[in-house]
Amino acid sequence: MNSKIKECMLSPEQRYLILQGIKNSKEAFRESTQSIPNTVTKKHTPHLLSDLINEHVLRMIEQNPHTQMKVYPKIAGFHPYIAIHDTVRNIFILLSKLPKSKYIMSPSGYRKEFSSANLNRLLDMGVPQDELLKDVPVYQGSLFLGEANQPFGIIVCYDSKSDIVFEGALRPDQEDWIFKEDITDDINLTTGSLFGLNSHNLEDIKVTLKTTTADDEIVLKLKNSTSS
């Protein structure tokens, strides 16, 4: 994989926080469903798990403000979700259900927000066009607006019936992945043991305070490009 693409992937600590949140939510889900009467249609099951995953990932991020990630509740039609913003690298992260037997989600309007600028961002960073677009028949790039104005979108995909978790970035047409990596082994979801997490000394991390703005007034700005 191109090193510039790796710079846009989740950092080890971000992966840990998200995976730990998913692990905690599945434990809470099992405890909750044990007390719910068994029903034929079981409509509560997918919605409850999704709500718990969003909630527990949110808690993990709020408990670690030094990561400089912000969480914004969103809604698309009748579908509520959260958008996680890495404010340092201008990267947005979406949590999405994807059965392990399915390669990719169906295209959707709200996921387009997490994919529309991905190719332009990587091209701006210097990834060769033929490397990115070799399987894309026609692609019209935008003007070079710089990384600060080209947010990158990551989808973290979980399976409701197994512990497998993928990290990926969609092409703008949402027909294929720019990359898709199995990150399940970054944390053992049964024991909670962490593999390969970079430890940080909190005294060495400078936290920049920002003024909170409304969703429709958020200006996406990249401070310093960092590698994961």
C-alpha cells in the first residue's frame, strides 16, 4: 500500500478506542437482550446494537480528549448515526454495519459524504493517479484545493454476529474500496487485550482548545499532516 494512503488510515490509538467501544457495546448488548422477551420479528436487535456501538465509541473518545477527535450526531432520513472527526488530519470516520459475507455496502447519500473527496485528497497528497484510478473507467478530479479542503473519509465496518471489524475508504462512486483492511486482530474482542498500541505520555501531547460551532458551520482545516 502506498505510504501516503497509510497516512490517512486510523492511528493505532484511534483503532484501539473504536474497537474497545465496539467490544464494550457488544457486551452491553448481550446483557440487555437477555432481559428482553423473545419475539418472532426481533426488530429491536439491529437498532439496539447500532445505538450501543455509537454510544460506547462516543464514550471512549470523550474519555480521551488528547486525541483531538470530535463526535457529531447526524441523521440521514430515519437513520441516526455519528460522524467522528480527527481534527488534526481532517479525517472523518463512520461506523457502519457490514456482514462479513458481504464485500461492500450499497451506495447511499450519507456515505457519499465520507467518500466524495477521497481520491482528490490522495491525489493532492501525491499518490500517483494511475495507482488510484487503474480500475476506474472515467474520473474527473477537482481543482487542487489542498488537504485542508479535502476531508478524507474512513468507514469502520462491524459484523453484528461475529467479532470481525474492517477499516476502509470508499471510492467516490462507492462501487469499490480504495483500501479495506481487517483490523480485528488489533484488539482481541474476547479478552480486550491490545496488540501494538503506541503508548503516549500525556505530558508530551499539546491539546488545542477550539470554539464549538454548529454542524452547518464547521470549517474543515488541516493543521499538520501526521502519519499513523
